[in-house]
Amino acid sequence: MHRHLVKSALVAGAALAVLSACGTGSGVRPSEARGTEAAVPAPPEKKPVKGLPGMPPVLDPEDVYAADRPDKLSPVVKDFPSRVYVPNTESDTVTVIDPKTYEVTETIRVGRQPQHVVPSWDLKTLWVNNNRGHTLTPIDPKTGRAGKDVEVHDPYNLYFTPNGRYAVVMASLDRELVFRDPHTMKVKKTVPVSCYGVNHADFSLDGRYFIVSCEFSGELLKVDTEKMEVVGHQRLPFEGAMPQDVKVSPDGKRFYIADMMAHGMWVLDGDTFTEPTLMPTGKGCHGLYISRDSREMYVTNRGEGTISVFDFTQGRLTKKWQLPDGGSPDMGGVSADGKVLWLSGRYDGEVYAVDTRTGIQLARIPVGSGPHGLAVYPQPGRYSLGHTGIFR
């Protein structure tokens, strides 16, 4: 019995050796195969980003929007009711919509010509930019109540530095960038600019500079965030250019600038600030919004009632959605779960809700006159850089 077991073991061992040799295809022993496996180089570690002093650390050096994943709400906002806030520039009101029912729940009276509804850096306040009323109206997103107006001259748009130290008012007609206290809005520094119509911006991956569009003179500015100084200036290579919204790519290597008259996006290397190239999208290219997975960007073409979809990995436009019965899609944002793109219909007194998977219009809701920079709130993210909701 013992000899039989020994013989069986020898036969099994020989068979295993043959099978091992067949498996490697070259007679490599299992120990050698394991050694080869261990020699496969590990993926390179991502180098940490040396950000603007005081700025929360960059979560992923290859994705500036890593904090914006579906329903990843900050503890600050997790109990806020989900609403869509629509500033109506010609009605001097903010229409409030329940995104679940698509019904208007309230209309808030604000100052003259409200342009954008802007989440504060600390996520606790929504600021309504009353451009011609020269005030900001604070709204408490927990209660929906408007507070006392704060005097701020020519607040066309509003941003916040990534470290939360300053609010930056885009004083379009004053031709100034005004750095203010983010809570009291007291002036800290005024930066005169040579271009006309400063309106939109976005910050670099490390937060150390931001790119600003000047719509009335077709120019771009590069601003040093910490020094609060303009360090670069160029005119776009298109006669009659009218740059609008600005967004940085997930990897921080490029900036995209919508141009309403060039009917496309300018693609810019922000670090070198060399001449950008134009990517046609559609008539009246205006607003730029990032998907919750950081893979796509929704581009509104206000002049033709369409939305183009840009794929960051492929570096090209992959889809174009047409709004039924036309429309004038302008500014907006993506729902917290990433499933719905909300846009104002600037010239049609309405708001559109669009399915981000199919491009199908889910709702078309009447609002006031001249709806503009609507904000979907709350949204995922640790802090806000301003506009209708740029979160990091």
C-alpha cells in the first residue's frame, strides 16, 4: 500500500511538471514565473499638487473634479432641500423650482437685473448678483429665505479664490476685478483691466492663477491669484470674438472658453497662455458644464437651441442634442446625481431639464423674463469657486 502511494505521487509530480511546462510555453518553472510576475513595474505614484497657500489639497492630480461625484454632498449641505434657482434679469426676480416635481415653489423679489445665482465658497449662502441694482442678495439655501442686500458695485458675476480668502467680483462695465472679503464683501483690492466686459473665469488645477474672458473686446486675461495681478493678456484670433463661459479640463492641462460669435470653444494652454485654437460646436456657444464622472462636458449653443457633448478622453465632440421646438439654452448646472442638466432659456422665459444620458428634454418650465445664470443646489463638492456652481 505504501509503495503504491509513493508511485502515485511520483506520477502526479511528473504530470504536474509537464503541465507547468505546457502552461508557460517555454518550460519556465513556477518559481521563475512568479519572479517574472513580481518584476512587473507598479503604476507610477501621482505627485501631490503644490496648491495655492491655504487651498484644500487637490484630491486627484489627474482630476480636478474628483470631489464632484454623484450625490457626494458635503456635510454642510446634505440637509438642504434640492432646488433650482433662476435669476430673471428683466423681471428682477429669482424663480425657485423643485427638481423632483418640476414645479415652481416660490418667486423671490431681488434687485435690478439679477445675472447669476452664486454658491459661496463655504457652501452656506447663495448670492444673487443684481448687476444694475449694484447689490448682492443673500439667500439661505436651508430655508430659502432672502436676507438683507449688500451693496456691491457692478456685480455682473462672482467667484471665490480656491483658498476661500477672497470673493472676486467681475465688474463688467467698471472694467475691474474687485477682490473682496468673502463674507462682508468689503473691498480688499481693486484691479483695473484694459479689456471690456470681464464676465467668466475658472482656476488652474493648483489654484495659483485663473483665466478670465472679456466678452465685449474678445480678449482673455491670466490673473495671479495670490498676487491679485493680471500677468497675461491676449486678443482672440477671430474678428468680433465674444468669449463667455470658461472651464478647465479635469487634468488641468487645458482651458475651454465658449465663444458666442465664433460659434465654438477656444482650447487654451493656461500655463503657457499661447494662442488658443477654435473647436466649432454650434451657433452661439455659451455655457460649459462638466459631467459627474469628469468624462464629458455639456456645451450650450444658445443661438440654435442645441447642446453639444465633448468627450475629454477622445478630445472631440461626440453628440449633439436638439431641444424640441427650439430654445435658447444658456447657463445652468448638473443635478447632484448627475442625471439631469438644468439650463435657462435666456430669450424664451423658460427653463429646460435635459436627461444627461439620452439628451431627451424632461421638462420645459415657464419662469420670468430673461432667465440667466441659474444654480442647481446643493451640488457635490468640498467648496465653491463661484459662478453658477464650480465645485472642487
